[in-house]
Amino acid sequence: MAKSSTTFTCSACASSYTKWSGRCDGCGEWNTIVEDKGLSKSGPSGKSLGARRGSTVQLTDLATKEAPPPRTRSGIDELDRVLGGGLVPTSAILVGGDPGIGKSTLLLQGAAQFARSGLKTIYVSGEEASAQVRMRAQRLGLTDAPVQLASETNLRDILTTLENEKPQLVIIDSIQTMWSDTVDSAPGSVSQVRSAAHELTTFAKRNGMSVILVGHVTKEGQIAGPRVVEHMVDTVLYFEGERGHQFRILRAVKNRFGPADEIGVFEMTGSGLAEVTNPSALFLSERGTPSAGSVVFAGVEGTRPVLVELQALVAPSPHSQPRRSVVGWDGSRLAMILAVLESRCGIPFAGLDVYLNVAGGMKISEPAADLAVAAALLSAREDAPLPEGAVVFGEISLSGALRPGPQTENRLKEAQKLGFTAAIAPSGGKPIEVTGMSLRQMGDLIQFVGDIFGAG
Ligand SMILES: [Zn+2]
């Protein structure tokens, strides 16, 4: 057999390279590329199978009907929704997030609820001693839940225990602390993390258990991030939040058993994470009286409409290169909106610093936010507030045309529920009937500028 060739992998974004370099082209981080020893080769080898024949795999046709997987609900609705309606048996889930954001709290609460729902649950902490986990459980009021704890990092011992105990759900906190003695590198390295995740997920699938892996997002090269194991699991969730803000968002970025982009919203309280059943009300709670530069965007996250406030500030720049600063939205998308406003509507932003902020620390990726961003920028530039009680949404194309996004009706209903009386939206698409709300529909950005801000 040829000797295995060495490859290099970025520990932050999992891009792979044939040779080492200081900066990763994939994610732009420095010193994150490390040598990857790879998984041990254990697949079939040789041209003919000979005596090492496997058993025949059962084949089905396309018309074969399979019942939808039975799911166990934790009773934490925000968690169940993100999972696609509850936990699917023998599924592998990765929960990533920044250190200290509250992943362990979330998963201990989840473990307790799944255990109370009748799943035999084991929580393995490689980060903390069992006593520390118990203390957290006490603080969260979970000590009565039938969760079994272990504090261990040796993968072989963990797998042996799981084989004897046969749980239905095992939580590994975190995958970076696990080490397998079959891999010759330090715990937390790309090869160790990959190998541990591979062994745990295949073991879980073979033995009919679900596994949840916790992964810290890191920017250090020596510790591999959760991206390196994303491809091995069925579901990838990220737990997000801004320091200084109370609430946390659990976001599905991949889900074989449900819609991606679904979010669950939680509030961090003294007694753990509390569900936020009406996120719009929370995101708008810090909003004062409507002022110039502030716009309420009627967005959709997964299957659920969510209203958020966008804030813009436009000021003369003292620099030769004006600042463009964005929090919670895509910087290149902002550049595009500014270019469209300038070239299609004749509204220049040259010589002006532009700041855009999604209030409350929420992150938006929907293109339907375009029109709300444009409205916030124009409102800030003209120092003119938008019509009171109005929400805005719609995608802007490079020609300046406005396109309706999906779920117009849901957006309007959510706005109405929260007391908004008007909406500014693109024309076209299905005709919409919403009683008790004035809907102003427009075909392009020039019309929008004229209608809302006078001639601009
Ligand atoms: Zn990278």
C-alpha cells in the first residue's frame, strides 16, 4: 500500500490543503491550518472481495412507503421546533457555539427534559467534574430528572460504558475534549476531533442511540472547531448570542429531519434558559419612539415570522475612505444596496460614514431585508422618520426592481399581531388580503424613494 499522504486542514472552517500556509483562503483566519493525519483506513481493499465478503444489503424501490420517524419531544418547544419537531431516534446532532454562550446549560436542560419524557439519557462531560454538572443542575432545578452523569474524556471507556448501559440519548460535552487512543495526536486536534466524532456517531447509529455532540467554535489553530465534523452528523445547530444581550438563538444550519434555517429563541435568566415564545415582542422591546434611521423589518426565520428593528446612522465622514460598518447583516449586501441607491436613484453616499445595526444582536441573512435596509439608510440620510406603525420588507435587485419574498401573508399577520397598522412591500406575487392594515406596494426603488421620502 502507498504511504498515506499528509494533508492540511483549517481547524476553523475545515478547508483542506495539500501544503501548509499561514492564512486560510477559505475563512481568512491566520494560523488555523494544521497537519491532518486523517482517519485510519478501514474500508474494503483489493480488487476482489474473496473470502472477506460482506452481507447483502436490502434494496427497496422508489415507491416503498416508510413511516415518518417517531420523534420524542422534550417539551421545550423552541428546541423541539429547531430539531424539526422533536428528537429522531438514532440521529446524530452537533451543537456548536462560542465558549461560554450557554451550550452546556441548554443541553443539560434538554437532557433533563428528554429523560423526563422517558428516554434513557447519559450526559458525558469532558469539561467539568460530575459535581460541577450536578451544581448546575441544582441551580437549574433539574436534580429530579433521571439523567446519568459521567465525567470522562477517554473515548474507549465511554464507548464501553455506552455498550453496557444502552442509553437512547447520549450527550458529549464537548467533542474537543474527547480522545481516542487509535489516533496519534493531541486531544482537540483536527484528527482527534474527527476521529472521536466518527467513532461516536457510527457507534450510536449501530446501537440505536441518538448522540448530541457539543462543539466550541474556536479561532485557535490547535483546537479544531465544530465545522470539521459537520459532515458526519444529521443535524447541525448553532447557539448564538451577543455578550451583553440576554437572549440566545438556536439556529439549524443543516437538518436531515427538518427544515434548515429554523430558529429557537431563548432568554438567559438566573435559573437557566427560558423559552421566548414571541421573539418579535422581545426584539422590539427596546425600541423607543420611531426616529429617523429606525425601521421595523418584517422577516421570516425558518417557518416563523420575526420582526426586528434595523438602525442606520449616516454622518459626514472625516476620513478620505468613509466607514461602512455593519452589525448583524452582510457587509457586501450593504455595499450593493448603497450602489443601487446611488446609481438607480441618484442618491449618493460618497463622503458619508454609514453604520447599520440589527437591534438586539439578531443576525439576519434574508434578502427580503434589502428594502428595510434601504429605508433605514434613506431615513437616516434625510433625517426623516418612516410613517408611524409601518413595517418594511422586500428584496432589491441590481436594476432597482423590488421583488416579493416568500411568506408575505405571514409577515403581515405577525406585524398586525404586534400592533403595526401599515406595511411597505413590493408589488407582484400573489394578491394579498389583510384587513385592518394599509398595504403600500411598489414596483421599484425609485417609486419607493418618491412615495416615502418625497423626491429624495
Ligand atoms: Zn479556514
